[in-house]
Amino acid sequence: MSGLAREVIKWLQSLDLSVSVKYPKRDFANGFLVAEIFSWYFPQEIQMHSYYNAPSLPKKVGNWSQLERFFKKHGLDIPKVLIDGAMHGKPNAAILLIERIYTILTNRIVKRMPIKHELDFSDNNYQSELPPHARSTASQALKNNLAITEFNTDPDQIVRMQRAQAILNNHIENRRKERQENPERFGIQPSIGQLTHRKLPSVKTGKSQQRDSLLYPASSPDGKDHAADRQSTIESSQVHFTQIQVKQLNRNEQNSLRQSLYAA
């Protein structure tokens, strides 16, 4: 019962279930044990002969469909994302589902450390703790975060493509952050813009004038006027260009220049 709180384990043992819970991710996936738990509290409405303890996907879908109708009838607050996560074997989904059921049926709160992003059944937190060279590739990220049973239970191809694309986009964003945090590992060279030293613009703009007024105030605390010094400093930093006049030769001048070159 790795991952379950101590009080939840004692509660499950007191119910004397037909199957001993050893691996919550596997044992609660088909919904049979969940139905057996509710049969102890609602014996007239949960009939165990209607549920199958089988690992096949059709049996899982049938069991959870009956349970969802039962939850809706009695107004039990069990999110759909928890049910889907437990059925498809997502990490920590079965544990969170059983703890939610424990709170609903016993009116007790599980004492545990708060978990960030409880309903995010992906391996993002686990991948962030790994060194960069050990993290998943794009194909491995799809395999880890998207179960094959999710494709079989959802007939909408567009929704399935959106799920896969969301996982890929998240993987690409994580890789982009890695390249920004550790450019030496990826051999990224600084661009020309990053290597170029910035100079003051030769044309005065509103922002440049405001910046100059901050850098070179017209009057200092000692009462002296430094406007002339400021202007000379700005002018010295500007680059001056000299215009060159180029005269185009006509045909006669070109011929005479060519003959003089040949004669030399």
C-alpha cells in the first residue's frame, strides 16, 4: 500500500475486502474494489454481482460507468479527472481517489503533506528533478503521459490529437528553458547583437532626451550648471561623416583615360 496514509490503510483493512490492496495503481484501476467499498455503506444500491474483477478495458469502463451514475445520484463530489486517472493507471491518481472516498464516507480529513498540482497526473515534477541528460525525449514523454487505453476509451480523434499536442508543447517548452538556463551544454554561441557594444543614437528621440536628462542633469546639488559639459560629452560620442562628391566621366574622357593607361 505504498503511498496511502496510515489511517486510510487501517480503514481499508477494517472493511475486509475480497482482494488485499498491495499496489493501489493496479488494484483500484478496474473499479471493482471501489464498488466493494461503497457496498459496505450502501448495501441496497451497490450489488457486487454487477461488477467484474477483470483487467480488460471493457470491464473497467463498465464498472466505472455504473459507479459514476451512482456518484451522480447521491451527489458525491468525486471529480471525473480522478476517475479517469485511476482507470488509466496515472501516477498517484488511485491514491488521491481513495483518500477522497475516505473523506466522503468517514467525514475525516487525511493528514498528509500538501502536494502541488494534485490533479496533474504527468511526470513533470519527476522530470524536473532529473539531470538534463536523463530526461525524457519527445516520444518517451508521450509514452509516459498518454496511456494507450485513453485512445481506446475516447472515440474523438480531435480530442486525442489535442492531448498529444499538449504533451509535445509542454516538452518543447521545457527544452527551451533548458537551452536558456544552460547554453554551454547545447553549444549555443552568443549572437552578433549580444556581442556588439551599444552606442548612443545620433538622432535625438524622446527617450534619449529623457535618458540624457537623467544621466546628465542640468544642475547639480552644488548649484553649478553642467549643461555645457553634458552637451560636449554627448557630441563627442557621436560619429561625424564627410560627404564625398564623385564625378562621372563622359565617353570622350573615358577614351582618353584608357589611351593614357595603354601608353603607360
